[in-house]
Amino acid sequence: MPIIEAKNLFFRYAAAEKYAIRNVSLSIRRGEFVLLTGPSGCGKTTLCRCFNGLIPHFHRGVFEGEVWVCGYSVAETPPNKLSKHVGLVFQNPENQLFCLSVEKDVAFGLENMGLPEAEIRRRVEWALRVTGIEELRHRAPHELSGGQQQKAAIASVLAMEPEVVVLDEPTSFLDPRSALELFDLLKRINEDLGVTIVLVEHRLDLCASIAQRVLAMVDGELALDGSPAEVLCGEAIRLFGVGVPKSIRLYQLLLEAGVELEHPPLSAEELADLVRQKICQ
Amino acid sequence: MSLSFLEGLQFRRMDSPIHRLDPRAKFVIALSILGYAMLFTEVIPLIVGFAILLPLVFAAKVFRMWVRTIKGVLVLAILIFAINWLVTPDLAMAVGLALRFVLLVAAFSLFFLTTSPDDLGLALEQSGVPYELTFAFTTAIRFVPVLCREAQTIVDAQRSRGLELERGGLLKRIRNYLPILVPLVVGAIRRSVDLAEAMESRAWGVSEKRTSLYRLKMRGRDYLAILLSAAFFLLAMYVKLLSNQPLLPWLL
Ligand SMILES: Nc1ncnc2c1ncn2[C@@H]1O[C@H](COP(=O)(O)OP(=O)(O)OP(=O)(O)O)[C@@H](O)[C@H]1O
Ligand SMILES: [Mg+2]
């Protein structure tokens, strides 16, 4: 059974005239690492909200179709109940830290769940360690940089040990190097703990190589769905205005020039390997 | 417009024997001084009150900030003095009432300077105040610096567009602040929607019984502080009763 399944999903915000999600059907298997991309305003954040019940419970509007997450129908399960199974990291880190210290924020969800003190302590320590912010534990949110806030927000979601983690542009405040570190962390969580990851990202250059699957949305519709190589090498994606990784672009240019590499490279390292291979042949 | 005066609201994390006391014990200390100040309007016992408070302030290493708070209410103290002096021509009484007010502020200032809002929230929670209220309190404090920064940004932005704040009569000046207030309030409302969304996503209200990472525990020294405060207050009451007799006329 898929861990996330949407069937003919439509959603229109109460205040809007246009549907923000139009006829989206998809299914994500347990343990998959999925990249969700698309131009600004195409409905990525809206789709994320459908995965944890904020839509239709928090944001009202016209909701049609079905969404099932971890065996729960989203239309019938409020977000606070779903939060044990699905964690959502929001775009703006500042507005998801409510407490006066990082440690207290990471504990917030666990306290709400009514876990015993020792269990809260164990999970808080784990989440702080895995995100590498142990030394920030007593800082107040306003004493943190944007990137540190982002890590604190991620730690507070991971501590709840959800089966699915949805991250809405979690690297918007990070420099490329910290972004890479974060992707590495997500990859480890995905591989070692089997957590399903849905990552919304614009910077495909940095993360195309870790995803198993890429979904591209355009104007509320799911336009492309396939392996990173399939989706990113196609003609369609460039027409949508999504930045294709430079390694792929180079692959295409080489192809036009008559040099065919074995397969499309998803990162600079992979590209280097393939070129080396080609030269050695 | 500078918003630096709001910095006084921000608790600074520090360590001292006073900081380490349980907030409830510290509150009892402040209360005992409040009770003490209420007993007397004479200058000498009020000065004794300051003399008792001062070592605590030094022990807490917050003397400079403490003085700053007191300076902040000095105008109010002078006002109290002036009004009382006008109403009753008793000079000593007017001085006493002003001093009493300053002593009250001084005692509670020590409390707030040495108690983190987090601990205060926890103390409230453990005293049976509903979590929703204590959460609202700590979250409000968490966003004070954020709103200050936002206000400063808006002030700068509006100024660069030619807004002059310190111009015109009183009414005009109040109107000048509208272009700052409106975006600030709109921003705060938008932020509160985001916050509510994030809280929902972190299991807010999912369990009947909420647990907590920290628990405040009263220790020996906290009980001792409460005991001493109570003893101090009772002693003061005793002296007060005696002082009504001509036995201790120097207190009058
Ligand atoms: N709370 C809301 N009320 C009304 N309309 C909304 C709301 N949130 C988003 N929309 C609209 O829904 C559409 C999709 O927005 P959404 O935020 O999902 O896009 P996005 O893909 O996340 O964009 P970005 O990359 O800029 O974050 C947009 O047209 C937007 O204006
Ligand atoms: Mg978005």
C-alpha cells in the first residue's frame, strides 16, 4: 500500500477564484525520496498542506477527491492527529519556532503528544545531534541565524519520529554548503531509518542526485513524474521555467555535439566520472 | 524613533545564586517586600527595606540593570511625591509614599531580572494556570524582539519615503505613526496565522494530558528563602505593632 496517495485531487482556497490544485493523482511508496519542483505559485506549498491535513482542516476551501496518508484519509483526520505520522517543515523557519529555547521547541510536539519525560529527553537529544545543533540548545530563536533556525525547525519535526517528512523549501536561508549538508542528512534519514521524504526544492543542481523520483507541477497540475534522469532530461521541464542542473545541460550540449555519455549525470561528481570514462575508452 | 527602551523587557541569561532559586521562591521574596512596604510609610523602615534588597541585587549581579529600571520609574515617583505633598502638607509622608513605590518596583524588578520567562511560564503552569495561557505568555515574549526589529524596519522604510515622525502638533504626530502601526499589525496577524498552522502540525492539543521536558522542583534553598521571607515579614509586622506604642518612637 502506498504511504501517500492522492486521487483526482482538486483544491481551491476560499479566498481564491482559481483552483490551486487541479486533478492531481499520485502515489508515493514507503521509503521513497521524492523531489517536488515547479515554478513559483504552481501549488507546491498547497500540495504539502494536503499531505498533513492543514488542507482542508486549517485552510478552508473547496476540496474534491481523496488523499490518503499512512492509511488515514486526510479529509477526516485533523492535522494535529496526523502530525504523529507526517511532519511538515515550513518555508519560513521563524514562524515555526514558538519557544524561548531551541531545546524547548524541539520538545514542543513531544510534550503535546504527552510522552513521558525520559522519552522526550531521548528524542530531543537525538534530534539535536542528528541536525548538528547541540550547542545551540539554550539559544532563543532570535539569537539564531536563518540557517540555524531552519535546522531547529527540522529537528523539531524529526523529534516526532514521523513516517513521512515533507519539507517545503527548507534551504531557502542556507548557503550552498549548508544546503548540501542538509540534503546529506535527509538522505541518511531516508536510507537508515526508512523515512519517506518529500522535498520541495528549486535548487535542483544540489539535490537531483539524492532523489529517487521527481515530480514537477505546473499551474496546479502534476505535469511530470518519473526518475530524475527522465524528468530532468526531457524537453518539457525547460519549457516550464524550472532550472535544470548544469550537469544535465552539459550532457545535452555534449550530445548535440556528438559526444554521448553513458547516462545523464545528476551531479558534478557523476559528470566528472562519466567524462573520465569516455576519455579512457 | 528608537526602540531601545524595549530592551529592558528582555531577560538576559545569567547565572547567580538568585537566578538559580525557584521562581516561586523568588516570587515569595518579592511578595514579602511588597507586604513590608505596605506596612510602612515612614522613611527609615523603607530605607531599611532597600538595605535588605541591595545585597540580593548584588548577589544576582544585576545591579546596573536594576538601577536602570529604577531610574525609569523615577519620574512617576516624583509625581507621587508632588501630588501627596500638595494634598497633605506632610513632607515626610509624601517622601515615604514615593519611596514605598520605588521599593515595590525595585523588588519586582529583581524578580523579573533574575527569572527567565520560560521558568516563569513553567511556574505558572505548575501552579495550575492553563497551558494555553502560559504558552501565550511565553510566545508573546519570544516575539517581542522580532516585532521590534520589524517595527524598526518599517520606520526606516517609511522614513526613506519621506515620512517625518517628529513634526506637527500632538494630533499630527499621532497620525504620523499610522503608516507604521498599520503594516506592523497586518504583519503580526499574518504571522499569527503561520504560527497557528505550525502549531497544528506539531500535535497541538492532541493529547488530553500534556507532559513537559522540564519540571521545576523546590529544593532546600528555595524553602529556606521562603521561610526567611515569611520570618522577615512577620518580624516587620511585630515591629509595626510595637511602633504604635511609644516604645519605639524613633520609627515614627
Ligand atoms: N492562503 C491562501 N489563500 C488564498 N490563496 C492562496 C493561499 N495560499 C496560496 N494561495 C494561492 O494558491 C496558488 C498556489 O500557491 P502555493 O503557495 O501553493 O505555490 P508554491 O508553488 O508553493 O509557490 P512558491 O514557490 O512561491 O512557494 C497561488 O496562486 C497562490 O496565490
Ligand atoms: Mg511555496
